Amino acid sequence: MTARTTLRRLLRSSTKTRPRLAITILLAVAVVASICVASLTSLSSTHTTRDFTLHSDGDEPVDLDATIYMPDTDPAPAVLLAHGFGGTKESVAEQAATLADHGFVVLTYTARGFGESTGTIHLNAPDYEVADASAAIDYLAEHPGVVTDDTNDPRVAVAGGSYGGALALLAAGHDDRIDAIAPQVTWNSLADALFPNHARGADGGVFKQQWAGLFYSGGLAGGAAGPRAAPGPGGPPPDGEAGEETDDETAQQPPTQLPDPNADPACGRWAPDVCQMYQRIAASGELDAEAEQLLDASSPESVLGDITAPTLLVQGQADTLFGLDQADANAEGITNAPVKVAWYSGGHDATGTGADADRIDALTVQWLDHHLRGNGDEPDAAFDFSRIAGATSSRSDLATLSLQAPQYPGLDGSDEPTIADATNEVGPQTVASPPDGTPAALSSLPSLGQLSMLGGGLTREVPGQFGATDYAVSGDEPVDIVGAPTVKLKAASKTGEATLFVKLYDVGSDGSQTLPNGLIAPVKLEDLPESIDDAEPVTVTLPGIVHRLEPGHTLRLVVATSDQAYAGPAEAAQYTVELPQTMSLPTTPAQPLPGGDAAWRAALVASLIGIPLLAFGAWLAARIRHKRRDRSVDPQTAHTPLVVDNLRKVYQDGYVAVDDVSFRVEQGQVVGLLGPNGAGKTTSLRVLMGLLQPTDGQMRVFGHRVTPGAPVLSRLGALVEGPGLLPHLSGMDNLRLYWQATGRPNDEAEFDTVVEIAGLGDRIHRKVRTYSHGMKQRIAIAQAMLGLPQLLVLDEPTDGLDPPQIAEMRKVLHEYARDGRAVLVSSHLLAEVEQTCTHVVVMRRGTVAATGPVRDVIKSGDGRRLEDAFLELVEES
């Protein structure tokens, strides 16, 4: 019995009497100490590895960068472990090592078109990536360390997440040698995932442009590749004998992938047909027949009936890319093999909680152990899922409750649905659809997941572009929604068409609203009447969720006309929508998993025995594992607004945008960032915004390293590439709407102070469309100043202003830099920089030519100006 099992049994034991409680506490201290020791002991490796080149023939022969993990006992069953899109074999190295330590032979390889594998990306096409998986199984069949069931038939399972999960399903549909699969957070139909339409029976869909764009950019470079040692012989060891496994990273490496000189540079490592497909659908926003055919070939939907391998389907509840409906379709389509479905709190928009991830890992190992080795009872068909409880902004282990229902009910739930009634009379509502979907509502941040991880607290609708109705459930008991709610709504449009985005908010008693995991239902309707009186109800199935509606809370159904994650109609339009009087909420009774509430009990024990002991064990284990984490703020720069240290950025085509750039912005300074076009100013600013990852070096804001989504970015205000003001609103309404989108309390915005510093006066209450260009610039800068960030970053703040307006702007920046704040200004107006800035950084061809106080850079004398010094610096070789 492990120490962890001992603790769980201890936590489940009765504590009815005080003596037993005291003994429990004392034993818990001892057990926690043993867990710390056990966690360190378990880190010792019981496997060996060997890197080699795996060759795959076919229409496009490739050399795949592969690694095999051998357990300490053989022969053993094998697991083919596939990585996600944009990753490499290194992405799954930790999981592979864990499986090897459980006694499995594990084969990982970098998919074609990625990292150091050759070839191009075909999106898991049968003749390419799926054929590669079969080549990997051929290799395992010949390996003497792998258990075989017959000639050329190894005992093997395929597992993976997202891109790798789809490969597991597709490979099982094409290769009947596969004995089990464990796909996670993946798709059923790639066409439906990228062009969803949640209106029942409707054709076509709405282009999920942000996720598609991330897919496309992820395939341009195909992951990081660098020089490696020359390859050794590939394939299994000669003469059928197991060669000595080694952890030497230079052994049998594949060649470095070189770019094809004849390839389209706009396609990177994409296969030409896939690249051309993306370019078409991105330009049109429509799914044409040729694109649909290509995506269907890469979709498990086409082979589900051929799968005979027992299948563990794991899907994430926080996933705006591949929602629960994709796993539901896979479960329904696999009719010739046992299927178990499990949901968990993570997905493409969130990692999930640690306890929840441990549950899925344990379930996966149990599944593989039984179906490859015959160990243990067959995992039952019970349906496992998780509910986030308490403060969703933390997503801590203690906020997850693992639940189990007797069987998977689908998205409709297993019980009679709960009916929610409108709290007021419903009627027609007129909503505006903006051209090209801009300005758009914000519901989620694909792949970053900030909005989803915060329970949707940052989501905001655009005034005039949505209709809404509130609904309530009778009774004083909480309602657990498990599945996909459905509603019936009406719509009318003079164009005969409408693109809508339906979403369901949880509204607290204080009026705060939460959009569970940022999930929305895009709807594309055609053949609509002009009058709402002639409209027929359309059934809309909302995304599947697991969410508790607490007593006193209501639901708010919102129908919006735009969303930043999706493409919108090119032409502006006006729709009439009518929301229903009731909505249907699916429910599924469930009980906590055995041991699933241990985290809650552990919280009690931790409070009694002291959190420091637990923290010490976690810290010590993390040190042993050498986790690469930004452990703390740099104390030497904790009070410095910005430190740029040896920054280097190399783009995918090899262009070096910035190289060894270093400078500082101190408190009270107004620093000018100068340089001709192409000097690297914009790249530097984008790294500072967290929009780009540096190739080398770093930026620190108040001692914290800048990364995408880093919390320290809240101490920075920025105006880069325009403010995006809404012309039909007043300046003040624009400021309030922008601040609401940050999710921070209104009393932190400092509206009055910002308006005063920017010198806006009563004009702040006029409509933006009446403003001069200079006034719009002032509003934009005021927007960047909201919350009085300690570092203000402005790109060309005086662009298009006349001399009096520029002089006023100079006063604004000087006023802002008082009281220890700092300003970084990028500008081409050298004369104005000379009068406005205390310090300058001059860049030339991606490097720093000079930095320091303005007077030192000018080297004042003989009437020299900043322009003279600037021209000398940028013209030097």
C-alpha cells in the first residue's frame, strides 16, 4: 500500500470522537512526511531511452525523429504516444517516462512537418500521418523487447492529446493491430470544429478564425528545429537482438530539417493543398466543398465504425476549440468497441487542476494496464467528470470535485431536464451586426485561456449588438447542469441571413455575471423572413458544460451579433431576435468518485497539521525534478519599471529583428525609443506586450519576467496601433467599456484622475464621432492610463497632431511621469522627443546604437540637436 493510499484511507476514516481525531492528526503528520519521501523516491528512473530515425515510406517518404523508452523488464506491451499540434516528441517526454516506469515500452516521434522530422503537414491524413503511425507499429512488431500477438502484430495502444488524440482514433480505424486507444481533447469532425453551427438542422457554419489562425501559424515553422548530430542507423537493432539502450541524446539523430527551396514561403511546412485550403477559407470565411473534403479525410468521424480497439475518450470542459460535443459524437460513432467517456476540468483553454489531471492519468494507466496486460478488472462504463466549485478564478486542486454517474448519458443528461423560466415578458429585440464583425464581443482568448480560467468574468458585450433575457429556476436547491442546455429562439433579417452567438451567463445575487469557460454557440441561419411575426422557432444547442447554479442566482441568455474569435458578415445588418419563455437544462445525478473528495478532506488536515510541511514536500520534489519555473521576482530590478536584457528575436524565415538589445526605463523617466523603419522598435514593443516570445534574452517589468499573459502586465498601460474607439459612444463610455473588459473593480480605474491628466474636460461626454484627431489621441492615451499603470507605453502618440496639440501632449506625458511612474514613447518626431523625453534609446538594424540621457546622446555643443546625433548613429556601419 502506498503512502498516498494510506492517507486517502485515513482521510475517509471516521473522526466522530475527539481521541480518534487527535490520533488522526498525529498519523497524518507522519503520513505527509512519508509522502514527501515517497515522492522523491518515485522520481528515480526505471527505464532507458534510445533516440533514432524512424523511416516511413509512402507518397511522401519521411524520416521521423523518434525515441523509444524501454522499461526495466521485457518483453512488454507498447504504447505509441503522439504529441499535440505544434509540439515535438519532447512535448510528451514526461508522460512517456511515466508510462515506461509503469512497465510499458513507449515509442514517441515528432510528427512529419514538425521539429526535426522531415516532410510536410497533412493534418493527420490517412496516406501521410496515419501511415506514419502504421510504420511505427511495424517497427514495434520487429522489436524484440515488445510483446507480440502474432507475426507483425505487436501488443500496442495509441494515446495522445488533441492532434495526437485524433491520430489515435484515425490509426485505430485504419490499422486493426491496435489493441486499445486513449485519445484526449480531440476532434470528431474538423470541419464542424472550425465551422460550428449550433442551430439544429442548419447547414454551413461560422468560421472560428482565431483558432484556425493559430493552427496555421503553428504549422509555418513546424516547431523549433536546430542543428543536431548526424543520424545513425534507423530501425530496430540488427539481427533481431535488442541493442543497448542509452540516454545519449546524440545517438542516432535525424538530419536537421532544411526548408524546401521550391516551397511557397507563405506555407512554411504545410503541405501545399492544406495551405491553399486555409488561405481560401481565411479569405472568404466560408467552407467550400474542396476544403470540407480535405478536412473530412483528417476527421475520425469517417472511420469510427471501423474501430475495434477499446477506447477511453477524455475531453476537456474548458475547451473553445474542441468542445464536449466532439467527444460525444465520437462516443456515439464507435459501435464495435467498448467505450468509456471521462470529462475533466482542463482543455485547450486551461490545464485543469492538479488533482483532476492525476485522476485522468491514473484512469489512462488503468485502461492501458487492463487492455494490454489483462491486469485488474475491466474499467466499467461509468461516466466520470469534474465540477469546479467555489472561486473559479483560482482553479486550485481544492476547488475540484470529481463525480461519477452510472453510465455516460450524452449531452442531453440522464434525468428529466430542469426548466428555467424567463423572469420578465419576452418580446422582439433589435440588434445591430457590425461590418466584418467589428467591433466584437469578447468571450474567450483561444489557447491562452485567461477568460475561461477566470470563469468568464472578463467577458463583455458590445452595446446595441446583443439581446438578452434572464431566467430563474424555482426552488431553493442548487441546480447542477451537466450537458448541453437547449433553447428555442426566433430571428428575422431583411437580408434573409443572420450570424448570431448564443451564450448563457450565470448571474450572481450581486449582479456579477460569469460565462462558464468562455463557451458560446455560433449560429448561422438562412432563409429568414423579414418580419419576426413570420419567423419559426429554431432550436439551438448550447455548448456542453458542468456548472452549478447556486440558489439566488439566475441565468442570462444573450444573443450577440459578433465575437472576436469568429469571422463576421462583411456587410452591416440589422436583425430582430425573440428569445424563448423557457429553456431546458440537462441534469445527471452523480456521486463523488471513491476518494474524489479527498482533496476537500485534505484541506482540513492541512489546516490542522500546518501547510508549511506540505509546501516543503512540494518544494523539495520540484527541486529534484528540476522544473523550469520563474521562481520569484528579481530583487535587483523589483523597483525598475522596465529592464531589457540581451533581447534577441529571430523570425521563422531567419530574419533577425532584434539582436542583443539592452536598456532600462527608470521611475520618473520619459524614455524615447527611436530608430528608422526596420530598426526593431515594433518587435521590441510586441515582446514587451507579451505578444511575441523572444528567441533569447528577456524583458522584466518591476522584476517580473514578461511572458504572454503574465500578471505583471496589469501594471503596464499601452497604446499600440490605434485605440479602437467606438464612434457612437461618448469618450467616457468608451473608457468605462474598456475598463470593464479588464474585469477589475471600477474604483481602481481612476477615471477622474485620468481625465484630468489628459486634459479632456467636459468634452469627455461627447460622442467620439464628433472628436478631432487630436481629441481621439487624447482619449486613446487616457485609455492607456486607466488604473494609473506604473509603466505607460505609447507608439507614436503625437501622430497626426498639429503643433499646439503636440505641445499639449508633451505636458500630458510630463504630468504622468510624476510620482514615480514611467513612460516609454516610440516616435519619429525627433524634435518633439528632444523636448519631451528625459532619456532616449536609439536603435539601428536591430541593435542599440546609443542609450542614455538626451543631453548625453546629443553631446550638446555647437547647436547640435537630437536629429544630428540620430542621423550620425543610424548611418554608422
